[in-house]
Amino acid sequence: MKGNAWKWLAIGGALAIVVLFGIEMTSSGIERIYGPIEGEASYGTGTGLASQEERGSYESETDKRIAQLEKELEEIRRAYGYNGERLPGMPNEDEAPAVNKLADSTSGMLQSASSKGIRFVVDLFDGLIH
């Protein structure tokens, strides 16, 4: 029995370490994408996150660059006579992508199968009880 207790203790400790490591990796990944949670300081070093003042000036430069590129794109479209028609076989912008259509139909099929499976189990137990 004592040997089993040590084994269970080791397994429990290893599991706790794995869970804590996973939580730490998840929170650092979230902070890397969304920034630190309000009221907390970032623990990572060299995350590439700029201060608020630096981001403000950077965003304005980025906005200027985007506006300039959009202006150049409009000039190119006018120069080459772009009339807004899409290539043959390409879906319209207001049309859902094929992946979304496939995902919607698959989710509908799975929901229907799940619903019918639940009804089957309920009917089976209902038949056994009555």
C-alpha cells in the first residue's frame, strides 16, 4: 500500500506541474496577443509590445501609410480600367466562402444526428421502462 501511495503522489504532482505549466503558457500566449490584463504588469521580456505613447505615434504613421497605399491602389485601378468585375468562378464579396458553407452544413448534420441519437436513447429507455 505504501508503494502505491508514493506512485499516486508522484502522478498527482506531475499532473499538477503539467496543469500549472499549461496555465502559464496559455496566459503568456494570451498576453502576447491581447496585451497584459488590466492592472497587471507584463512578466515577459522582449514581447515587442510598445508603450501607449509609442503605439499612438506608430498607429498614426501606419494610418498615413495605409491611406497612401489606398490612394496608390485607386490610381492603379483607374489607370488599368478596373471596373469592379470579379474573375470568373470567384464568389461575390457578399457571398459566404465555401469553407463557411461546408462548416454550416456539417454542423447542421451533426446537430441533427445528435438530436436523433438522443431521441433514440430516450425512446429505448422509455420502451424498457413502460
